[in-house]
Amino acid sequence: MRKDIQPLPYQIYWSAAFILALLALVDSVYLAVSHYRIYTDIGYKSFCAISKAINCDTVSQSPYAILAGMPVSVWGILGYAWFLLLLLPSIKVGNGSKHIWSFLFMMSLIYSLYSIFLAFVSSYYIRSFCLMCIISYGINLWLFFLTWIVRRRFRTGSFVVSFRQCLEYLASNQRWVLGAMLPFLLTVALTLTFFPQYWNLEGTVVMTDIPNGVSEEGDPWIGAANPSLEIIEFADYQCFQCRKMHFYLRQLIIQHPGKIRLIHRNYPMDDKVNPVVKEPFHIGSGALAMLAIYASSKGKFWEMNDVLYELAGKTERINVASVASLVGLDAHEIGAGIRSPNVLAKLRKDIQTGLQLGIVGTPAYLVDGKLSFGMIPSEYLSIVFE
């Protein structure tokens, strides 16, 4: 005959749930710090930025990393902190405290469903996975299984009845309400109110007193006419690091207009125009590059450059008419202009130059004949601060 399964001691289940939630909290803190540094630290690269398919930075740069005005990782910190606070009054099993597991079961179910959604988004939209996010997905599923086991083995009864008894038990626990719930709710309110939106890189405007023009090779430049430091950039308007470096370099030029000259060359990582890219990637960046080249022929390159970086970070589709009005160009002429032989020839020239230099990714910077990827080494910039 089948014997009833004897549950493990209650404290083992409780300790397992506490450790899992604590690990998830630590994981969320790391992801929150990493998300902040990706947008604010020019030289930052997370340890799990391993490849195109496994890259925490790519996931953090996607719009899916933000939920209701805050990073998903910050929501994770709040969510797991709340889970841990709910565990505290259930440290000892009792007629009232055991019903807290119904609340925890509901929370872990929500966490697990959202994890499945994020995994789907990573697979089909971002096309890249974050290792630390995968860890949190696994923890959420384990918490869901664990809370389900506890509810069954310690006989909490009907979920609806048990959930109501949980709320009644927590409401009657004044020490927990005053010492845990109210401070937590105040923290959430303050976080939602004052959390800085550092991921919204602010646009820059070309200062009228900063010289800019086109070099003899046909490359647009901005900054000093006789610079102490000349930087040639190879950039892609759909590249996040290019966009971040764009804002950094523009501010540096504004602060030191007599020392730096930045020369721009287009290097879209679009498989339609760049032979170094063997599969669909940064689709449409070639067309954006042609918009910039056309604007350069009209003396509007840097205005177009700013607008393209501004819009590329906010939307996947860019309306040509809207761009034309922002830059001050004729919308009807742009369509034909970007397909002109001169524009196509300039794009091919830029890409061919990048291929000859061995550029396989963006941004790339050429300083004193030396090529750097991702950022400009600090020793090159030291001359600016002397």
C-alpha cells in the first residue's frame, strides 16, 4: 500500500525560499548597477557581454529593459525585497502564518509568467540573451514550484480562502505593518517619484560658434580648425555605443572647441550595404547613413547627425518627412537625393575605407593612425585636458 509522503521540516522549505529570494535580490542589484553603468560609463562592458547571442549589454540597451518608467531590474529589487519581507512573519508555521504562502505563491506565479515573457522577447525581438537574467528566470520558476509544494504539504486549503486569511493575518500583525509594510510602500512611492531617467540621453545642439565643414576627402568635421587632437570616427546610427559616444564627444567638443576636431565617416553594420556583415543586423542603418550623406551635401550634416541619433534611440522606424522638417530640408527632395550616385559613392567609399582598416564593429576611432574600438583610450584624450 502507498504510504503518505512525509514533508521535510518546515524550516527547510522556509530557508530554501529565503535563500532563493535573496539570490534573486542580489542578481537584480547587479543588473540594476550594470544597466546604470551601460548608459553613464563610456568605458563599461559587463562580464557577460560574450557574443552577439549572449550579451547582457544588448538586452539592457533594449526598450524592454524599461517597465513603467523604471528599469526592470529595479522592479526586481523591489519585488524580491517584498517577497523577503513577506517571508519574515512566516518564519514559524502556524494557523495564520502558513497562509502567507498563498500570497507568495501568487507572487512567484506572476514573476514566472513575466520571466517567460522576457525570455520570449529575448528570443524573437532582441535576439540576444542575458546570463544574469536567465538566472533570475530559473529562480522565479523554483520559487513558484517551492511555494506550490509548501501549500500542498502544509494543507493551506482553498487558494481564495487561504489568500483572504493571509491578508487578515498580516493586517492584524501591527509590528510587521509598521516595521515592514509601511516603510516598504514609502520606499516604492519615493522610488517611483524621484528615480532618474538616466537612459534618456539628452539631445545636443550644434553650437553656432563651433566651426564645422567638409574635408578635402568629403568627410564632415566639427571642432577646431587647427586641432591638437583629430579623431576620425566610423559609426552606425543604430549602434548603441556609437550613440553614447556621440553625446560624449559632442559635449567634449563644446567644452574644448579649440582643441578637438571630429571627422565622421559612415560604417553602417547593415548586411544590405556592408560586406563584413553576413546576416541581417542593424537593418536600415545603411539608409540612415545615406540620409546623413545627403544632408552633408546640403550643409546640414551635423543637424541631421544629431536628429538621427536622437530618433534611432527612441523608435525603430524613422519618418523621412519628420526628419526633413527637424533639419530644415525639403522632404520631397530627400527621397530622390539619398538614391543619387554621389550619395551611394560616398557611402561605398566610407565602407571600403573601414574594410581596409579591418573594422568589424562600431564605433571605431582612428587617432594618430591607431585604430580603437568601442571607445577612445584615455591617453589620447589627455592632451585635451592639459
